[in-house]
Amino acid sequence: MKRYINSAFIYAIFAMIGGVFYREFTKFNNFEMKTTLSVIHTHYFMLGMMFFLLLVVLEKDFSFSNQKTGRILIVYHIGLNLTALMFAVRGIAQVLCAGLSGGMNAAISGFAGIGHILLGTGIILLLIQIRRSVAGFKNE
């Protein structure tokens, strides 16, 4: 549970940094349009901090953690941080009005997609693990 609480704390800090960076970077560059920088804050709060705080509660009730959990959460961490990084890359390019080549645009979208796939995979594998630890599903 301590690892979950520490992860929640770290993601809360990342969320705040993302929010401040979005606000200050767009203000400094006099940018008033929509940018993907705005979603870094919410992604880190919800998929980072809130997700791991929920895991604390679930661990306390169901004791689902085992050796697989660490590997699953590595996939989840990579997915979340890769997604946020690609939001930052695309958002900075939007704010700076940097013309991205077709290949660069596709690469950013591709890496963001891989991040989302890893996030989804981590969530599904973790839910399966939690489901198996719940009393009624152990034998299935």
C-alpha cells in the first residue's frame, strides 16, 4: 500500500506541475486557443493520483497485490507517462505554432496511441487480478 500512496503523491505533484506549466507557458506565449497541454493536469490527477488512491482502498479490502502486480503497474506507469509526454510535445508545438511534418505529426499520435494502449492494458490486467482476489471469483 505504501507504494500506491507514494505513486499517488508523485502523480499529484506531476499534475500540479502540468497545470502550472500549461497556464504559464500559454500566458508567456500569448496563446489563447485550445491546446493539449490542458489535459496533462487532469490525466495525471485522475489516472495517476486518484487511480493509485483507489488501489490503496482495494488493496486494503481485497489484498490483491502479488508479484504480477508490479509488472502490471510498470506497464501502467509507462503508458500514463508516455501519454502525458506526447500531450506535452504536441501542446508545446501547438503553442509555438511549430509546423509539424506529416511524419512527425504521425509519430506523436502513434506514441500517444501506444501510451493509451499500455494504459488500457494495465487497467484491464489489474481489474482481472482484483476480480480473481474477490471471494466469489477465486475459482473462475
